[in-house]
Amino acid sequence: MIAPFRLTHLVVALGLLASSACGEDAPSSANGDRSRSESLTQSAGASVAVVKSAAPSAAPRPRAPFCANKPKNAGEKPSLPKAMSLVANGEEALEGTIPLGKGKWTWLNLWAGWCGPCKQEMPLLQRWETQLKDKLRVVFLSVDDDERLALKFLNEQPASGVRKSFHFPPNDDRKSALEALSITNLSKLPTHVLLNPEGELHCIISGAIEESDLPALQKLVGSAG
């Protein structure tokens, strides 16, 4: 049988050994336990932050190559119905037939008065037509349901701006023209259709164009001879 004083000494010794095994800095109170827990939480949070900061950001989606979208009827001459003429005050009316072929590439620009990007890119198209005048014509075609919206825009343009446009109202003629041009969705304005010097469909460009597209356009129309 172990004497009481020996049992007490044994308990004290075991306690000292346990304390030594946990380390000298081991917390010995409830407050100490909470501090250590908070420290571990902060450390874990810092590690997560490091991991997040190291994660690569999403790369921007590259644009499709210029004129890469070939319609199913590429190489065919579309038969387009007669279009309306929309002109600003004081301007002469356009002929009813949209000009195609006749030795020049035709850039047909489908736009609407409610489409901001359509109107913003018009000066760029005009400049390209001037630069490539021997090989390129730019034709503007409004697909506004209400032509008054397009006319309002045309009347607001300066003398050097776009003041004339063909127009297809929402009727069978528009439907026929869009089918002939392989245009299926007018919600993706601006839309551009390029036709070769023989008046045959070459490609469709959906969305706004950029200045950086000019070299590709020059290469394309330069191959027309």
C-alpha cells in the first residue's frame, strides 16, 4: 500500500512531466486556450489568402479571327429585294437596289438606331472606305422596326457623317433579305456581311469591329486583283 505522502508526490511528478511534454509555452488557462485558437484561425486565414492571391486570373476570351465566320451559302450571290431609302434632310435619296459586286468588295453594315456600338463604329467604317476606295464600298442597312429612330440619328449627323442608309422594315422583304444573307439573329447587332467583287457572300462578322481589324481587311481586299 502506497503511503499518502508518496501518492501526493507521484501526482505532482506526473503533472510536471505532462507540462514538460506540452512545451514551455503551452497555455494553462481558458484565456490561453482561446488565444491559441485565435492564433491558429488567423494563421489559417493567412494561408487561404496566400492561396487565393496565387490563383491565376481568368484570361480574356480571344476574339475570333477576322472574317472567319463563313455562312452556309458562302460563294453564292444573294438575291435581295428592293430596300427603302432613309436620308437626312437635304440629302438625295438612295437607289432602291443595294449595290453588290461590280468589281468592288461590299461591306454591308446592319445597324439600328437603338444600337450604341453600331453608331460608334460608323466613322471607322467610313474611314476604311476612304482608304480602300478603289476596292471597297460600305453600305449601311438599317433594320429598325420604326424607321423614325434611324432617321433621327441620320439627321443628327454632321455633313461628313452617315446621313444615308438603306432600310428594311419588319416585313416579308426583310425576312427574305436576312435569309439570303444568312442572318438569323438581329439581337447581335452590329452585324457585318462581306461580299466579294462578284457580289458573292464571303463572311459574316457579328459584333463591333476594331481598328486592329484593318490589316486583315487590307489583305482580304488586296487579293481581289
